[in-house]
Amino acid sequence: MKLKSKYWASIAFLLFCSGLFGQNDSISRAYADARMKSLFIYGFTKYIEWPNQEKLKDFKIGVLGNDVAIFAELEKMAATRTVQGKPFVIKTFQQITNVTDVQILYVHRKTGFDINQILEKIKARGILLISENYPFQSSMINFVQVDNQPKSELNQQRLEEEGFIVSPTLLAQAIKSPDDWQKIYRETKVELQSEKEKVQQQKEEISQLQQETERQLKKIEEAKEEIVRQKWEIHEQKREYATLVEANEDQQKNLDEKTFVLRKKELAIKQQETQIAKQKEEMIEQNEVLDKQIKQMSQQETKIEKQKEVLSQQLSQIEQERLMRYMFIVLIVLIAGFGIFIFRSYQIKKKINEQLEEQNIAINKQKEEIESQKQLVEKKNEAITASINYAKRIQEAILTSRVYLDKIMPEYFVFYRPRDIVSGDFYWAHETKNGKVVFTVVDCTGHGVPGAFMSMIGNALLNEVVIENKKENSDDILNHLRDGIIRSLKQTGQANESRDGMDMALCVLDKKSGTLEFSGAHNPLYHFRNGSFNEYKGDMQSIGFQRGEPKPFVKHIIQLEKGDVLYLFSDGFVDQKGGPNGKKFYYKPFKELLAFVQDKPFQEQRSIIKQTYIDWRGTREQIDDVCIMAVKF
């Protein structure tokens, strides 16, 4: 699945720009931080009761000092939300003396206002003071940063003196004493150790990728050398062919010249034969005359015979001289042809050398351009990677922490392996006030940066539906999530709009009764009990817009027994190509793998599943994000 929403594409572009320009990055972080604090301030209105709040017509929040970001975020929130059914407005004050009647007053220590003067100004006026980075217990509620996450310190005594009634839920989550700080320190230390292990694992994976990259680069270099060698051989063969063609043309020309000379010789021989024939005829006539005169010339016969012999010798000598002249002419023609051939070969060789020189100059120029482009691409890749790494930290911050999972979940493990630096798959869990634990594995549209954006939307909607709206039935949660996705992505069914959404398997565990509710959007739930297997299939619809009347999601109810094992997962493992034939892993072998490991200790299960995935994939590219959650009761 791929992200197509123009709205979220623009956000992706802004985040990309933030990685390239430090100033824009700082502004983005400031507004993101202000957004989160505004949500906290709004959330306090649900857990604190003001004196005489039923008499209020509206709810006022004041910002002391020039804190533009948080004022803007509160203004946006006031346009779409209410406090206990009443509208609320935002005010800003530049001096303590200007503070009028408001229900909440926010101030940051960086503005330089004295906290004691503020407390004196608002004393006994029913104003809740929310500060940031002031000393411990100096305010009513004070924001502090713990592991880059906002936490709240709460002065219970001062709140009670001012007539505020604080919900036990808020009291349980806030920092009220040094002991609470010690507890946070211990939890942070555990999370830090977990992060160190993850970093070490990532270093090993990066090292493997680097080795694979070097191997591929070496193959590419060898291939380039082979291409160059083959090009040179082709060039040499072309040059030899051109030389042979020219030699053949020269030989053909010499042959034509020799043929012409032979034809001239044949003509001369024919002329000579004609002349000899005439001479023979004349001799015959003369012989006839001589026969007639034989009697008269008998005395001269001997003399005539001698004259014949002399004539024959002269004819033979003339024939030899004529043959010598012909051979001399042929020799001159051959010498001239050979000289022309040598001259033509020299000209061709000179032209080829000039062309080779021009090609070498062009190749060197192209090599310089390629090197320059390579450096530019490397710089851009570094900037993009930095932006994505920052997005990774944001995504990891919104994932349910392992410390919280250890607190609310039974025995469990998570095998989480993003395809890229950031992921479109994520896991989420929350325990409600009624002792129910909602946990899910979600597969969002796409992977990498687009998938990460979709996962942030899904995480925010889960918080809204389960935590804020207090939905606890599995089918009800999926129905509200679908409405939230359609609303957030503005999906109306138009042809050119986003078709993005989520596939997921969601469970609601009732710890008191031991029952489990399951609802799924495409993704199933695998259930093992005493070696037997049962599959609860999800509905054939995604969390997002679909044509036609939307169907409500189905709820499956399971009565759990001790030793039951559940598996929730995305499709990244089963769709991974690998093995000897490069095929997908598929669901049947995946079920067989889970059946093999389901009765083993969870740490061993995770190791076997991870190694199976690595061995199956081999050197092939990971094609999708992978997320598997296992829970044992």
C-alpha cells in the first residue's frame, strides 16, 4: 500500500526541507512541541474541577509572555473543541499586572516572570497556573522534560488551597514528590539499557548492510571492467574488419587491373594470330608459286631453307622480347598498387588515432562529471538520511514504551523490524480505568517515510478513540478508527484522492473475567491452546474509505485459559521473498513455524522467529515492514 494524499505529501516535503535547513527544523520542532503541550493543557480540563465552574459561560485560557507557538496551537484547538460543553477562548498578557480573570494561565520560565509574583497576583481567584521549567513545587502544575517527553509536576497542597479538585487519575500520572522522581529515574535507566541494546543490534545490522554494499560495489566494478574490456575487443574487431574491407577493395582493384591487362594481351595475341594466319596464307601462295617455279629455283632451294631458319629464329626472339615487356608492365602495376595500399593504410591509422584521442578526452570529461554528480548525490543522501533519522526518533517516541507494556501486559514479546529507517507498521497498547487492556498490531499503507506518517495518524486516532472517547469494545474501536481515518484524510470516494488506510488485528483483554475480544481489518488472530490451533479471521475490509455502505466490524469473544498463546502480526513476514527459489514465505509455513515454537519460552521463540526470517531472506532485499506480537496468559 502506498500513500497518495496530497496533504500528507506536503507534510513529507516540509519534513524533508527541515532536514536540509537548520532554521526550518528548529521552527518545526517548536510548533510540534507547542502542539503537544496544548493537548496536555486541554487534557487537564478533563481531570480538574474548578470552583463554581457550573456558573461559567465560557472557559478562558491565558498565555503570559510572547509565546507565539503555544498561543497559535491553543487558538486552533479553540476553533474546533469545547471544555465540558462550553466554548473556550485564548488570551495573551504581556505583564503580570495585565492578567484578568481566566481559568488557566500558562507561563514559560524563559519569559523571565517571577513565579511568586504570579502566584500573588492570581491568589484566591480560581486560576490554575500551568508553568514550564520552574523549580520543583514552586507552581501548581509545572511542565518538565524527561527523555525528551513532557511530564507534569503537580503541587497537590497548593491546588487544594486554591479550591481545585484533582482527579485521582491525574494524581497517579503526575510527579508529586522526590520519590516520584526516583521512580522515573529507575524507569528511564531501564529504557536506556533497552535503547543501548537496540542501538547495538542496529549497529550489527548496519555493519552487515555495509559489507553487502561493499560486495555489491565490488561486483559492479568488476562488471564495469568487463564491459570496458568487451567494448575494447569490439572496437578492435571493428577496426580489423575495416582494415580487411579496405584490403579486399585494394585486391579487387588490383584484380580488375590485371584482368584489363590480360584482356589487352588476349586482344594482341588474337591480332598476332590473325597476322600469322595471313602470313601463312601468303606463304602458301608463295609455296604454290615456288612449286611452279621449283624447277627454275631448284638451285636456290638450299638458300631458301637457310632463310627460313633465320626467319624462325627472329620470330622466336621477337616473341620473347614481347613477353618480357608484358611482365615488366605487370610488375610496375603491382608495385604502384602496393604503394597505394601502404599510403591508404597510413591515412586510416592516422584518422583512427585522432578519433581515439577525442574519445579519451570525452571519456575523461564524462568521468569528472560522474564523480561530481556522485558527490552531490552523497550529500543529498546524507541530508535525507538525517531527516529520516529525526523522523525515526519521533516515531519511537509515540510507540508504546516497553516499560509500560511490561506493566500492563501478561507475558509477551515483540519482533519489530522496519524495512527502512522508519516504519509503516506499529504496535500499541493501553490499560483503561476498568482494568481492560487494549493491544493491537497495525499495518499502515506503505513503508518508509510515507508509512511512518500514516502510523502517526493511526497512533493519534487510537489515543483519541480509546483514551479520550473511552471506547472499550473491539468492534466499536475499529468502527470509530475507520471514521477517523476517513475524516483525517478527507476521503469522499473521488477518483484522484487518497486510498490509504490501515490493516490491523485488535484485542481487548478483560483481566477480571479472563475474556478476550478480537476484531480485525484483513489481519487475523492466531490462537494456540495445549498444542491445538485456531484462527480468527479479520473482516475483508480496511480501516479507511471503501465504496458502498460501510459494514460494521465483527467482534469475536474468547474465554481464555492458562497457557493460551496469541499471535498478532502484519503481512511483512509472510510476504518476504527468499529461500532457494526467491518465493514468498506464505501463511502455511508461517503457521507451521508458530506451531513449532508456541510451547517454547518467549525469549527462545523470538530468537527462532528472527533467525528464520534472516535465513529465509538471505541476501535479498527486505520488501516490507515486519511486526509480530505474541502474548501468553
